[in-house]
Amino acid sequence: MLEEYFFSCPYCWEKISMLLDLTAGGQTYVEDCEVCCNPISIYFDVEDGAVAAFQAETSGQT
């Protein structure tokens, strides 16, 4: 199950969204901001089919 999740980019502070796959449990990966193209480290955890924790940080890969 995919869920659209909204958050602010840690570089440009624009509100963006990503599709999170809730069936895969918690995940950690890097994805580029759709506005400023900087790499964002994404972490999220899933409990009972819902996002229980979410973090979006600068990745240090600029």
C-alpha cells in the first residue's frame, strides 16, 4: 500500500511529497528533492499500517 506523505525539504524548505510503501515496513534511503534536486536522507517506520516515525535530513552527499 502506497501513501503520499508531505514534508518540508531540509535544504529549500519547500513543501514536497513522496510516496511511501507501507507494506515494506521501515525504510531508509536517499531521494532527491523535486524542487531543489538536493539529496535527502529519508527514514520512516511503519506500525499497524501507518507511518509511526518519519525523518527527512540533509544527506551530506552534496
